[in-house]
Amino acid sequence: MLFLGSSCIYPKLAPQPLKEESLLTGLLEPTNEPYAIAKIAGIKLCEAYRDQYGSNFISAMPTNLYGPNDNYDLNNSHVLPAFIRKFHDAKETGADHVEVWGTGSPMREFLHVDDLADACYFLMMNYNEKLFVNVGTGVDLTIKALAEMVKDIVGFEGELRWDSSKPDGTPRKLMDVSRLHQLGWKHRIELRDGISEVYEEFKSLKLEHVRMK
């Protein structure tokens, strides 16, 4: 069995990049503490079954994900699909700016879901150890750089207005993926290519929605 967790399991101020050994070495980010605790409980459950029954249960911790069929609802979507939706809507309506939360300084790492699926299959075939494995690209960028990348891909020509009264969250969350690389797996889809592909799918979904109306 493969249990999937999240990079949120790590302490808010854990050394970067985040190593698997940093689990439970400090306080969690308060805004997602309940979610993180649930994921940590899953990891420990897999470890307990392995210790007590010898079960081949492994755990993998993906970084931030994006890809086809994402959630673009501005009330509860994650940062990357929210950017796609915001910049697309602003372009379509001719808006002169887009408001973005925070300062843009936090750094985040993003992995395409197809790469995650490939990593999961690789681990199921090749890994049988107690310690969980980070899954990511090992490369991050600032939220500001991400916003500018999405803005460019979408073709929105207005300005970005940063609302620094909104929270930034954890300053940085970069996964140390050296263990996964040593096992023989590495991501294939680079961020700009992946976002461009996702945006094309998003546009086709929007067009289909208009047609259905």
C-alpha cells in the first residue's frame, strides 16, 4: 500500500530544503496544522503496521501539485490554478490589474500530477522501506515569479497589485528529493511547459462551458 501525504507535514521553520528526517522536529504552520497532523498520523500508521505485521506499506510526500482537472474556484483553489483563473478572467474582461494576496516573497515548488503518478508507480515497484520519501522537483520559485510566469503564459498585460495585508504562510517549502533521485527517479515536466499545457485545457473547458450555456 502507498500512502500519500503532503509537504505540510514539516515544521514551519524546518531547514531548507526539507529532508525526511526533519519530521516532528518543530512546530507546524498554524494555518494548516490539523491537515498536517492527519497526514503525520497516516505516516505513523503505516510505520506501525510495518513494525508489527511486516506489511509492505510505504509513504510518499508530494510537494505542491498542479495539472489537468484542477479546482479553479477562487474561493478554495490553490495558488497556481487561482492565478490561471484570475489572469484569464482579467484578460477576458479587459481589466487593468489583478490583485494578488501577500507580498510575493514566499517560495514554493510545484510538481505536475503526471509526474507524481509516475513517481508513485516507480516507488510501488522499487521501494520497500520504513522511511517515507519526498516527491518533488527539487526546484522552487517565488510566488511573485510564479505570478509573472502565469501572467505571461495567459497573455494578460495589466499590472499585479500585491495585497500585503493578506498572509504569506510558510516562507519556503522546498523538498529535498535526493533520496528519490538516488533511487533512480526524476521529474520530466518542467514548470512552464506544464502550466502552458494546463492553461490550454482550462481554455477548452471554459469554451465548452460557454457552449453548454
